[in-house]
Amino acid sequence: MPTSFTVAFVLGATPGKWSRVWRERLPETPIELVPSEQDEALAMLTAGTADVALVRLPIDRAEDSDRPLAAIPLYTERAVAVIPKEHDLAQGDEVTLVEIDSAHRITEEWRAAVDLVAANIGIAVIPQAVARALQRKDVVSRIISDGPEWQVAVAWRDGSVDPLVEEFIGIVRGRTAKSSRGTAGGSEAEEAESPKRAPRASAPKKSTSQRANARSSGGKAAPRRPDRPAFNRNKRRKG
């Protein structure tokens, strides 16, 4: 068993909460968090200098390698536009891609892009978590209402049977300490190909007649008519 457990993570990923859970459950195994660029994190993973990595999809699974990678999506990040503070687009709460395209769009690496935005060179589109990490006073971030999204995932070396890797995957997926462990193998790797969770089982469909009755009553049971008073046939007529 290794003396420590190493987690490489990209800019904007926040492994702090998971590392706290790790220290509570496995106090005898120190956890080391290593901030990295995407390519560096994947290289560390492939080389074995990192046990897992928090990265953004897609990744090169290197299936032709002797150490292919597997990954499970954890959450989705929204895109934001990083805009010079005095720019017209900075006045609203949200922007659109059409509005961004009307200005010069910066495509450099994210750290460099924010510096260029601050120099009033143009506008950058980056993940919201990255914008928070690189926040500065001379730029603002605005949600892109129709913008792209990024998925942050936990990646590991495919075929790994290390129980510590399984434990970390369980922690980031919200498994409690009393839950049984899964296997960090093919089934979890397959989930990365289909990141969306399966929909909940739907209620049985109504029959045509049931739908027709529901429509005729507005979806509610028809109210019961009050009983009419009995007609008294013996009542004399006036006059």
C-alpha cells in the first residue's frame, strides 16, 4: 500500500472537500493535492506519479497504450465571458454568443486570455470556476446564456484494482463510509462514454379512455351535484 495518495487537479477543480473526507476516513494514508495543467495531470496519471486526476472531458484515453485511462463525469460547468470592466457588455447580467462574436474573441490559454482581456484586447470564453480562480478587479464575468459547457471528471488508470483508487472514486461520487465498495473497472469507465444519468422510472402511461376522461374533467374528478329537494306531489296549488 502506498505511503500517500496523490491527486492531480486542473485549474478550477476543487478537491478540498473530498480531501477532508479522505482524511477523516483514512487518516493513516496522507493525501497530496497537486495543481496541474490538463496535459500535465494526464501525463502524471499515465506515468503513475498521480493515482487519480480531476480533469475536464474529453480526454485522450490512450487505448492503444499499455496504461489506458478511464474517467467518470462528476459535474458540469457553465461558460462565462470574461470582459473588460468598462466594456458595454459588462453592463448586463448575461451575454450571448452572438454578442461575444461581435467583439474580438481571445482563444489563448485561459490564464493568458484573462491577462489579454484586462489589457482591453478582447473577450475570453472560459469555465465559470476558472473565471473565479483568475478573478481580478479590472475584468468581470458574465454567464453566456447559450454558451458551451465543460464536464469535470475523475480519471484513473483503467484496470486499476488499487483499493485506495476505489475509495477515492467512492468519495467523489458521494458514497458513505458504510456503503460497499464498487470496482474501479470497466463498468465505471463505460459511464464516461454515457455521462448522463439514467432517467427515473416513469409512471405507467394512462390509457386513451383515461386521458379522454381526464381532459373532459380538466384533469380533476367531476364535482358531485347536490341532491335536489324531493317534489311534494300533495302540495295544493294556489288559487
